[in-house]
Amino acid sequence: MSVRIAVSDPLPVFRRGIMAILDGYVVEEPDDLMAWAEGGQPSAILLTLSTAGDWTLLSRLHDGAPDAVVIALLDEPTEETYLSAIRNGASGALPRDAPSEAVRDVLRAATRGASLLPVEVVRAMAARAGSRSRAPGIPAAHEIEWLRQLAQGVTVGRLADQVGYSERAMFRQLSELYTKLHVKNRTEALMYGRERGWL
């Protein structure tokens, strides 16, 4: 049985370019990616991650269509975005502007159950696995509410006003929360909270 492939990117020209470099594959541009992925056939998705909605879609695909192979195309290919993409269900990741051959290689590897990642990302994953020998703490209800509000776009200054802290004290409280969760920053904390269903 052949693998169906979908491309999801906001730019039609980019989608057409991906389709052209995947010559020999049947590549589609579904309007409803979730419904397409839940279609029952083996599928692979090249998904550009540039907005919060894209990241949410990645998590939804992981939960709703766990057999779909998702390749994250990263607008900002940093160590953190690679790690977040993998944590949120991507089988592979590469820069959105990667060369054609790299796209084909990552797709081939992922459909065979392997993943091609930069060495520095693999090292970071190994280092984090070692540093997480103690379990992260569970945040209090009010800390989860802080994360929810941050995820909705509330600024730290506004959050501080709501809870009665100075902005500086609020930053300190959030920093302590990030330490408790074993994450480095707000983005990681929000991704961690989303993974656990807190947000």
C-alpha cells in the first residue's frame, strides 16, 4: 500500500514547490488536514509550523491521527523548535528552506520509522533526558491558570496586575514555575502544559 502525502503551508507557491520536488509521490493539498489524516490509509504530512495554530494542529494530529507521519517544516529552525516539534508529535523536522534532497531524505526516513535530526538536536535530547532524572513538579491551580492566560496572549504586566504582583515579582514567580516544570522559558512551559492537557 502506498503512502499518501499532504502538504500544509500558507503559500500556494511553496506547496507547489514541495509537490514538484516529491516527483514520483502522490501529493495532495487537503482543505481539512485532520479529516484527511484520519482517513485510515497510511499518510505522511509536511506541515509548516509558523503560527500558534500550526503548533496546535500538530498536537491535534498527534492525538487524532497517531499513525500519520508528520514532518515539521520549521520557519525558525532552532534547537528549541526542533525539540518542541518532536515533543508535540512530529516524526521528523527540518528548516522550511531546506534543500530539495533534504526534504526527500527526511520524508523517506520518517515513512520507514526513522528520523533524521541535526546532531546538536540529538545531543540536546540526550542531555535533557539525563537532567530529567527527577520528575518535574506539578504546578498549583493558580500557576496553571497563569499558563492558560499566557497561552491566550495576556502579557506578564497584565497578569501581574490581575494577581496583585509587581511585574518584576510576576517574572520571578514565572521563572520559579519554569524551574519547577524543568523548562527554560515561557514557550517551553506552554508546550509542556499543552502536552499535559492543562491549557
